[in-house]
Amino acid sequence: MTNDVSRRASQVRLALFDVDGVMTDGTLFVSEQGESFKPFNILDGLGLKLLKASGVTTGFLTGRSSASVKTRASELAIEHLIQGAEDKLQAYADLCKRLGLDEFQVCYMGDDLPDLPVLRRCGLALSPPNAVKQVREQAHFVTRTGGGRGAVREACELIMQAQGTWESQIGAYLA
């Protein structure tokens, strides 16, 4: 992690994540009845729980709407769930205003072109390596692990390490 990334991560108070391609590998299963299913990674889930316990607010900001995302957000006690956001930048700006946060206090992780406006404005822009080239080029940090394969966990750990909360969050597991 570079000094710039560490400095940016140390200021994060809200961590927002796209879903498809970030929380998942981008695969969408659709049943014959039209119901969609998404595969989530359990490592990402614990990372989000640890990040929240460390004092960072968490949220999902996604362009699609899905019952499975709502269920997963509920399971993880995600504080802010924004689905069906046709204009992600406006949804992001509205949330920052509602929470009284400056953009430098927000981290966003995205993987595709609709994520670019938010990535270009937030304080810490992250992407998984499976993101499109234009997103990777705008990211302050590209994770080693792919979307749906632990990228969110890696992002959560990066923030906690920069904020000095990582060791205290994993201490119970090491006792």
C-alpha cells in the first residue's frame, strides 16, 4: 500500500461497494421463472462485519435491484442499501449530504463504466482486477483478489490497517 493510499484509507468513514462484479464475480444466475441469484463470498461478508465493528459505516450502491442483494445486506447489517441507482453519482452525492460527509471521507469500490463518476469523486477509489480498464486506471488501489473472490475483504482490511483497527478486530480470533 502506498503512502497516498494509506492516507486516503485512514480518512474513510463510509465504505460503499458496487455489487455485481465487486461483491460477486459478475455472474448472474437466472431461473426459468426469471428469479435471479447471485453468488456472494463469505470472506467478503466477514470483512464487512469487521469494518463496521471498527467504526466505518458500510453501504451497497448498485444499479440493479435484487431481492438477494437486499437479503445479503440485511444479513451483514449493511447500513445503507441503494439499489436501482440509474445515476450512481447523484445517489452517492445525496448519501454524502444526508450523512454530512465530505467526499474525501468516502471509499467506493466499482468495476464497470457506470461506477466511474463516483470513483472519480470519492476520497479512496478501489477496484478489483477484473474491472474494466478505464476503472482500473482511475482506482487509487486495485486489489489482488477478484470481485466475488475476496476483493471486498481485501478492501476492508486495507482500510482497517490504515486506521490502526485491524489488529483489534481480529484479536478475538487469535486468542
